[in-house]
Amino acid sequence: MKSLRPSGLLAYVAMAMWLLQLAVSPVRAEETGATTSRLADHVAEIRAALIAHGASENVKVTLAAPDAAVAAPADGALNIESLSFNPATGRFLARAQGAPGTPLIAVTGTAVTAVLIPVPARAIVRNEVLAESDLDWIEISDAQSLQYVADADAIIGKVARRPLAAGAPLRGSDLAAPIVVKRGATVTIVLEAPGIRLTQNAVALENGALGQLIGFKNANSNRDIKAVVAGAGLATAPFVSRSTYASLSTEQP
């Protein structure tokens, strides 16, 4: 027969002690004159202890063993002796005592604050532009929400970079700004500076989204220039130096 590792043996011992504790708790309760209650009846005390340890006042507590027997003291309150809480995961471990003279019990579970985040209301195909009507809302834990896009305005009007499943939280990498100027398209580049306004046709050397700085080639002088996409068929060139002006000039070098 395969021998148990020390860690496995400890787990069995801990489980046996917990089962024994549950079995003797009603007896201890009778001996101390206390009544037997369920751990779920003491969520209020556990929640208050978690809030005192930094959890949100809107925290929702879920117990790992809500039906565990507890010897309730005369005042009905569970005494939390110690508590460890991980806000990142929401998991907690508490040591608590019911009626005086009864053994400490281990209380485990999760404590999370739910927040609403936008998700696709239907399956979205790659390169599809998302509209407000394409969004639904779901609840997730506050800690989890940091991984996903929580602002609907940051989703509406964006393009799906890959197929998106209905109801699945979105990451920033799932979305991209829509392409306004496509590579090879001819646009009008406008350069404005004090006392200067120059326009010139140019060919886009790459795809560009609204507000993106991309490369163009002057259609007449064949010079390269960087400009910011300002709309369909339009870009603006920042007047950084005389070289910008020269790049838009129709004169050959």
C-alpha cells in the first residue's frame, strides 16, 4: 500500500480534528448551557471583523462551511479571536469562539465587493465596431475588475481585435481604435502655424486611427512626413521645425 506523505497525513489529521470538533460542539454547548447554531447565523459578526480589517462596507461574505455547528454563547454573538484577509483574492481565515470554554473553530470563505462592468451582449466578430447596444453589464469582484475595461465609453466605437464572446469581460488588448486612414489612401495634410497655412496631398504609408501619428509621402515632392490623422482623408502636420514645412513643399530637394 502506498504510504502517505507528511503533508497528506497532516491534511487527514486536520480533517479528522475538524469532524471531531463538529461532533462534540453540540455536547459542549449543552454542557455550557449554550445553544447550537449554524455558522451562517453569524455572518454579521464575521462581516464586521472583515470591515475592521480593511474590507469595503459593501463586502459580500460567502462561507466555505455555512452549515458548520457552533456553540452559540448566551448573547448569541460569535467572538472573532483572529483574522487574516487577502483583499486581492478576497479569501479570509478567522479563528472564532462561540460559548466560553468551547474550542476555537476555523472559519474560511471569501469576502468580495461586487462591481458592474460592461461586456459584449452578443458574440462580436473580429474587426467589428462595438456600439452601445452591443453591451451588457455583469457583476464581478472589485479586485477582478482591475484586469478588465470598466468604462463603457472606452469600448463604444472601438474595433474588436479578435472574436469576443458574449458575457466575457474585456481587456484593453481586445480593442483597438477604428482605422480612419488606410495605407495607400490619398489624404490632405494641413500644416498651420503663425502666419503659415499649407495644404498638400499625400499618400498614407500605414493604417492610422483617429489621433494617431503615422507616416505619409508627399504626392508631389515624394518627401516623407509624419502627420496626425484628423479624419477620413485628412491629417494635420505639427510645425516642429522648418523641416516639416520643407516636407510639405512641392519643391524638389
